[in-house]
Amino acid sequence: MKTFLKIILLGIYILSGIIVEAQGNHESVSALWKGIGGKTKWDNTNYILFTANGNEAKYLQGARKFLINKQSGQVRFEGKSADGNNVVVLFNFKNQKLIRFYNNGEEVKLTNTTTNDSFLKIYEQFKKDVNFLFLPVLMDKPETKTGKSTLKIVNAEKLQAVPFQLKDNALSGEVFFNNETGYIKQLVDNDGNEFYINGYKDIGGGLFLPTTFKSMNNQDKSTSFTTVAAFTEMEDSKFSNL
């Protein structure tokens, strides 16, 4: 009987811990949604355009531009390759399908091995960029794993710290955010890279996103989003033609 009671008490203890952690994660997610303007504003935004610099873009030169259809997964990329070619790529991020590839204004065959290799490099850069820019949103994805929220002092500021791991371990570590504003202030990934985050901007319709990720370990890892804009409508041709 005593053993049976111990098992029951242990079960209650474990269940209580799970409930407390779930409540803590829910509160953390709610704060992050508040920081970007709310889940409703995010859901009502159909298209997002952003220009990115940095983030170890070894294959690309200078700034790169992405236009995203959140609902369909369609993406338009514009940028310059490492060898100086002007590149426009149309693809779908939901199924990782390449639709069209333009090199210096000329459409190239999708079956070309070089074309596919170039696309995969652009796609990997796209994932790295959106993992930063959309981090507050990705924290609430079902496939994102999060741990227990704890209170920590960073630069004399009380911040909530939450360990996390995005889908396919694309980005993992710990985020530090202000529980009152919902703004993420710092990110430390599992490789020990430390980023200070700021520059939250209204990108349209009262939706806010962080635009500056300054690396304290490697300047090449620093990322800035010089342009971020949200739209409710967009010409379909942007995702089908040059």
C-alpha cells in the first residue's frame, strides 16, 4: 500500500511540474506576441518584404531581398551572387520547390546542376534570415521545443530566459526578453554565439519585428534588416515572372 501511495504522489508531483511549465511557456509566448503587436495582426498580414545584410552570407554579395507570401509559401528572391551575377529566384518555402531561376535577366534551366546548387544555397540563407526576423513568431510554432522560463539579470535588466529549439534544429539556444514589452533583447545559441537584439520597427499595420542582431563573437554573424514591410495585397506576377 505504501508503495502504491508513493507512486500516486510521484505521479501528482510530475504532473504538477508539467502543468506549471506549460503555464510558464504560455505566458512567455503571450508576452512575445505582445511584443510584435499581437497574433491577430500577424495572421492578418499576407505578404512580408525584407532586405537583409550579414548573417554569414558567403554565397551572396551585399544586400539581398525576399518577398514572401505567408499563406501560399511563395517567395521572390533578388540579389547578387558571389561571382557578381544578378539573380532572381522564385520558389516555395513550404515544399522547398524551385519555380524559376533568372541569371542576369535570362531564365536558366531548372534541371541544371549548377542552378540547383545555387538555389539550395539561397534557400539555406533564406532560412537563416527568417529564423532571426521571425523568431518571436517561431517560438509559438507547434514544432518548436521550449523549456522552462526563468528570470535572469542581463545588463542590470530583469529578463525572462527561455531555452528553445526550432524545427530540424535550425536554430536553438536561449532567448532573453522583457516580460512587460515582449521585446527579445538577447539570443545565445547552442554554439555559444551571443547576439544583442534591438531595432523593433513597425513594419505596417501595427506589426513590429526585430531588425538588428549584433553578434558579440563574430561580426560576420551580425545581421541587419534595413527594410521590412508588411502588405495585405500584392501582384501575383511578383511570384511568377521576372
